[in-house]
Amino acid sequence: MNLKKFFGIQTAQEKIEDYRNLKSELGKLDLLGQELSDKFSIQKSVIDGVDGLPEQKKSEVFEKYRGFLKEHQKEVTSAVNQRNKILKSLEAYRNDPEVGEACKDIDALDNAELAYREGKMTKQVYFDIVKSITGEPTKYADVVALDKSGRVLILHRVEEFCPTGKVCIPGGHVDPGEDFETAALRELKEETNLDPLADRGIVYLGEHKSADAHIKYYQVCVDSDQPVTVDASEHCFAEFIDLGEIPLKPFIFDQGRIVLDLMMKPQQMDAAQPLLKALEDGRITPEAFVPGFTSILKKAMDIEAVKPLEPESMDGDKRKLAVPVRDPMKCVETILKGISGMQEVTVGENGHLKFLKPLIIHDTRYKEDPATNRLTECEIVFTGDDSDMLRLLEEMKYSLMVGPMKVRTPHEEFMAANERGTDYVGDPIFVTF
């Protein structure tokens, strides 16, 4: 409990900060509402498709569905009550004589930004509104988020939930009364749910100014093994790319060029110009350009390349396949990790899968964060027999829908991976590695 708020002794700044936090919580609740709606739709689709199941399995599915409805109602009621409570608190702040006008300014800026992102407001009108409220150009804080091997995080943008083909780095506008660095860390958390590694700190790279915008750039290091959560209304997925890929990506607002200018000294950029010109003229392929330019950038940034940890190799070529999935709990990834290195696993209570040779899972990667509960694709890199992988995926395809799917390995944590029965696994597509 916020005691200052309870006793009515908050400062104006604390009230404004609480107002921002409440608006953020309201946004999360709105996303939760959509998620709850999607969960219900998925469960309903499972029920609609039980006619072809045996009677015993059909009973199990209906029993699970009744349990889901009971818990779902609790979640919906809780979300509605929280939302109503937040709305009352927001309205109280708007009517507060001390901070009411500041809160309304925050609302106006948020509404203007939303209209601009949705294409309902031109760029110039948006900047004019910001100027009229703040009295200065729009302030932005952008973040160059690097992993330990020096790859940079980029976000793929959407408008009205449709990909635009454009990319960006995490960042956004600086709220009234907020400093640039605080805004940078806030935007990183809001857009990716990542926190910078504490031992690496935050580095100020520089700024870019125009008549309409004042942007400051910061560099942090993040853990690429942590899941990246994106807001589906703004971005469809995130990925880490080599530094040398920056010139190849379609960044918004010339972000890529600005970031390169800030990360490299003029003499270093001069040294890279022949390589950039060769790429522009088509005298070098992108595949050849990326490692060379990455090396230049890492030297400029004094980043030592760290070789990623790879599993022990086995006889046989690596294979890659893509599987359509709806996997909010990352059950597919969990199961695959559990069977990695196994030649025989137990599925369910009594079923056995004996492979021709051990299946080794080298990598699983989702094209879109599975937590969005949207249909996406899971890329699987493995060593083993194709028929074994097909048998495993076929088992997962049907078991996960009515789950839980239990996979017994020497690692007991892989028991009952599917806890909610909301996953979907489609037919795999083998692709060239």
C-alpha cells in the first residue's frame, strides 16, 4: 500500500508518477482483457472440435473445459474490478487542483501519440500538439540494447496489427517532468520487458536534434536468453541482429544511420565507407558485407566477440524445420529441451517413443513472442532422423490440445509441460538449413 497516497500527503511529482503508473496498469489490463478473450476462443474451438474424439477422451476434454470456465470467470471478474478501481483513481487525479492540468496534458500527449501511430494524425500535427503542450520539440529517448555477443535488439513495427516492413530500436517519447535516461529505461521495459544487466550500466551515446524532435540515445547490455515481450499493437516481433546488419534494415526515421554515427568515431566511419560504397554499388553481397562491417563496429565499440555456447555435436547433419504453433506457455520449447539427447521417452502415462538414434535439439526460436497467444512459427534445429521428429511432433499435435502432455525424461521438470491446454501444433515444414 502507498501510505503517502492513503494519508493524502503525496507531493505533486509523486501524484503525477502514480498517475502514469495507473495509466500503464490500465493498458496492461486492456491487453489482459484481450488475452482472456483469446483464451476463451481457443478453448471454445477445442470444444467445438471434440466430435471426432473417443468418448473417454471427449469426457476428459469437457471436464477440463468446465474447470477452465470456472477459473476464467474468476480472472475476468478480478480484471473488471481492478479496471474500475483504476478508472476511479485516474478521475480523482484529473480533478485534483494541484495536478489536474498536468494529468490532462499527459492524456492529451498519449492520445496524440496513439492517433499518430494509428495513422489518424499527420507527423506535423502531432509535433505541433506536443509543442503546444510542452513548449518545446518532442523529446525522445531511444535505446541500443546489445546482448553479450554484441548483437543489437530491433523491433518489427505494425500499424493496425499489420506489419509495416519497418524496424526500430526500443524507445519513445519523454513524459512531462521525466528525464531522458529514466525515459530510456522505462521505454525499454515497456516495449520489451527487458532490464539492463546491472553490471554493465547505461551508456549515453549522444543526441540528435531537429526542429521537431530532440532524441537522446543510450546503450545498455541485456540478457538475450530472457524472453522479449512486445506490445502487439506496436510491434509484431523482436530479434537480435549482428551490428553489420544495421545498414541493411529499413529503420524508421533514419534511426540506423543515426545509431551508426553515434557508435563510431568519424575516422572509423571514414574507414568503413569503402565497404558501405561497395554494398551500395552491388560489388559485394550482403552476406559478405555483414561480417566485415560487424568486425569494424565491434572494434569501434571495443566489444569482444563471445562464442555462444553450443551443445556437443553428434554424427549427422543439422536439420531445420518450421512448425506453426500457438504456444503461450512455450510448451513446445520445454518438451524439446526435455527430449534432447534422448533415444527413448515416455509420453503420457504408458506411451513410449523409441527413436532410431538420439534426437539432439540445437535451437528453438519463435518468429513472434508466443506470449501474444497468436499463431506463429517455431523454428527447430535438430540432429536426428526426420521420421523420429515427425512422430514426436505428431504426438505433440494431438496431446497438447487436450493436455497436459507428459514427457518423462531423466529431468523430471519436463513432466506435464502443457498446463493449460491452449497450445496448437501444426504440420511441420522442413526447410533448407
